Amino acid sequence: MLDLYAPHIKAMLAGLEPDTSLDPQEVADAVLRLAAMGFGTRPNRLTVGPYIDGIDPVNAAHGQLQTDMIGHSPAASLFTLK
């Protein structure tokens, strides 16, 4: 499988350059905010930086899809926090 996907992954990553406008402090601050949240209240996904605008609907749709998929799993009880 790796031989099949490796060229595609390399092509996707080719030409990507780090975005030097991103501030690593935003990530550190977000981690601290997450750590301060109570048990069971942390979001599954958290976006920081300039990509926040417009990503919430994508994250919500993905979260619902993930919840639905886990709910249909025979091991669903293992994924439930108690």
C-alpha cells in the first residue's frame, strides 16, 4: 500500500513551504486553554491561526460523521467516556 500512496503523498507535499506568518504562540495558548477545560468538554478539533474562518462547518460535519461511524461500531462502548 505504501508504494501505491507514496507518490501521491510526495506530490501533495511538493512545493509546500512553511507559512512564516503563523505564530507558534497561538498554538501554545490554545493548548493551555484546552488543558484548562473540564473533563468531557474539550472539542474534538480546534483550529488556530488564519484558517479559523470557514472551518467550523467542516469540523462540525466531520465531528458528526465520526460520531455516527463510532456509534455503528461493535466496539462503540469502548469509545464512550464514563
